[in-house]
Amino acid sequence: MPDYKKYQCGVCGHIYDEAEGDPDTGIAPGTLWEDIPDEWRCPECGAEKSEYDLMA
Amino acid sequence: MQIVIIGSGVAGVSFAEKYRALSADDDITLVTWEDDGYYSRPLLSRGFTKTDIEQTIILKPFDKLRENNINVLCGAEVTAINRAGKSIALNGSWSHRFPTDCDTSAIPSSRQEKTLQYDKLILAQGSSAFIPPPFRPYEKLFFCLNSLVDLKALRKFRQGFLSQNRHPDWAIVGGGLIGCEVASDLAAAGDKVTLFHAMDRLMERQLAAEDSALLLKVLQDSGVKVLLNQAVQGFIKEENKVCVRTEVTAEFDGLIVACGFKPRTELAELAGLEIGRGIKVNQYLQTSDESIYALGDVAELPNGKLYAFILPIRNQALWLAEFLAGQKQDSWTPPVFTTKAKVHGFEAVHPYNV
Ligand SMILES: Cc1cc2nc3c(=O)[nH]c(=O)nc-3n(C[C@H](O)[C@H](O)[C@H](O)COP(=O)(O)OP(=O)(O)OC[C@H]3O[C@@H](n4cnc5c(N)ncnc54)[C@H](O)[C@@H]3O)c2cc1C
Ligand SMILES: [Zn+2]
């Protein structure tokens, strides 16, 4: 079992959970943060990937 | 059933999409005076450092919603709610398809008037910028940053200076969340910025005193001149400049008023719905009329709170769609959420007060 992490959008608070992925935007469950394309944007507010922070 | 939604912000659009996903048969019509599509309001405060913002801020063009069988009437202002007849009146210059049962009384110009029947009406009208009464007579002298239309006007004004190889000198009135964000973004884009705040510390409502001090330092280091304890009395137009009057008078190229927001309650009030600071709703987001619901920036919950942030609004929208589709019985309860000032280089130490 990989150790999945969560990342949070600093603009709107949306949480990206690696375990769940984001199927609506084409990100399969289990996709690690670094494997998400750089053009991907927050599905709720459109902020860029760089706006996300790793959650403690 | 005819579901009519007023507003194309996160509240109206999230509700429309979720309800469409849950119920294939009902008609959904979304009315909005916007023309540009569904866009991200939080990104407005990054509107000067990002050159392609006018495109990238659009989360979804209205045609995407139409493809999903949501009837969007854009460029249309709702001018009245008729509760007895369960209809709304609209006025605008839209060009798009109408539901067939819509009564068209065309007037001889590109502007048209219509009435639209509803079984359930969803008020997702959001908020406008709050303008303190002493500033209202000067409305032509300042900008606000509340919508994409506002941002475009600001960018155009700013471009006029950049194309003459100079950066404008701005005054921003209001050191709350939006004032600080805009000051930071304009400074990061190379402009000269003076921020006037009435209180003795920045963002006093959301931040602990220690974080206000940190924010002050971050803004000052980025070149923003911050003036606290300022009683701004009004503005004066001087040829190409605009002046801010406090105890002294200082002149600037451009002026932005950022003093908070005001829920758009006027239509609901005229229709006789119960109003407080926002449109009053119960725990089911239902107004004092059982066929009318309200959510987002415009809705005031029984605890007196307005949930004016993306996360809780999305949560309200998804909940309401499930509730109206018969898939939820329990009332709406606010999710845990926080916020973050989008000031370049600022990280608060303490939690925000939201
Ligand atoms: C500059 C700025 C930065 C922000 N930053 C953040 C942030 O970082 N994080 C966060 O969570 N939140 C942030 N917010 C707050 C957040 O954007 C709002 O809470 C949210 O957008 C409100 O959504 P809404 O759908 O309720 O209303 P709105 O987005 O205001 O949408 C309302 C819509 O109603 C329509 N409308 C209203 N009346 C009529 C009428 N009579 N006829 C036709 N159409 C009508 C308009 O078309 C409008 O589009 C920010 C807001 C601003 C302004
Ligand atoms: Zn986001």
C-alpha cells in the first residue's frame, strides 16, 4: 500500500487526495501529486497546481 | 418541473450541474446578466500579475452548460419576482433559445422583456461590492473589484499607463481581505500602491494581531505604503488625477474601493421575502416562501451567518440539489473550512477567523 498524501488548494480549500484522484478531471484514483500534469487546475476554483500545499 | 436559477456564480452553476446529474426530466433554466461564462471570483485578485487571466479565469463557457441540457439565458437581468404568479421578469439582449412556454412580448430594439414561470426558484444572486455611504456620491471616481467586468475595466485603465511606459500610482481604500490581496497583486505587477485602512491593523476581522503585523510587514516589503487609522472622507477629481481626502489630501492615478460586500437582496425584498443582512433561509436553505430557495453569498442562515466562501457554497449547492431531488432529508450543516489571504509571500501563523 503506497502512503497516499493529501494536498489542499490555498485559494478555495479544495482537497486533492491521491488515493481518490479526481476522476471528473481525468485523474485516476491513486495518481500521485507529482504525476498530475502541470496544466491541471483546481476543479473548484481554477487555481494552478502551484497554489496547493501538502496537508500535515 | 421548471427549476429556475438566478445567478451564474459558483452557487448557481454548481447547483444546476448537480441537479441535472440527479434528475434527467426537469427543465433547468439559469438566468444571468454575465456574458463571459462561469468564472472563478477568487482569481480576480490575481488579475494583474497574470497576463492571460481574462481567458484562464473562465471555468466553464455557458455553451458547456447548454450541452449538458441546462438552459442558460445570459446577458439577461431579472427585474422582478412575482410570487403569486410564480414567475420572474427579465430584461436583456440575449440571443439564445428559450423554453417554449415562455411568454415573449418583444419590444422594438435588441432589448427584450420576458416572463419565465417556475415551480422552484433558486436565488444564487451573490453579492456586490459594499460602498460606504460617504463614498456613494463619488461613484464615477473609483473602481471596485467584484466581478470579471470590474477586472476588465481595471486592466484596460492600467494598460493605458503601461502603453505609455509608466506604471500607475494607486490608492486602495480598505485593508480587509480583498484590499490586501489587490494591493499585493498590483505591487507584484510593478505598480505603486498606497493602502488606506480605517482600523489600527490589517484584516482585523480574520487575523490574530500577530498575523496582522506580519501581513503589514510583507506588504511593506513588497513596496506597498500602508496607512492605518485613516478616516477617508471622500474623493476629489483633479484633471488626470483623483485625490483621497483624509486629514490631508493625496493624489493618485487610480482609486479602488474595497470595503467588503453586500448581498443582492433587493429583488427578494421587493417580493416580500424575509431579509436580514442576506435573504433569510432555514436549515433547508428555504426562504420564507416555500417555493423559493437561496444559497451562496446572498443567503443568511438561521445562525445569522453568511457563508461567503467557495467551499461552503459548493457544499450548499450540492446539498440543495440532492435535497430537491429527494435524495437527502437531513438539513444542511456547514462543513469545516478555512481561508487564506492571497497575498504574495504571506503565511499566517494562527488560524483565520471565518
Ligand atoms: C476578489 C475576490 C476574491 C475572493 N477570494 C476568495 C478566496 O480566495 N476563497 C474563497 O473561498 N472565496 C473567495 N471570494 C469569495 C467568493 O468568490 C464568493 O463567496 C463566491 O464567488 C460567491 O458565489 P455566489 O455564486 O454566491 O455569487 P456570485 O459569484 O456573486 O454570483 C452571483 C451571480 O448572480 C447573477 N445575478 C445577480 N442578480 C442578478 C439579476 N437580478 N439578474 C441576473 N443575474 C443576476 C450575476 O450574474 C452573478 O454572476 C472572493 C471574492 C472576491 C470578490
Ligand atoms: Zn481551488
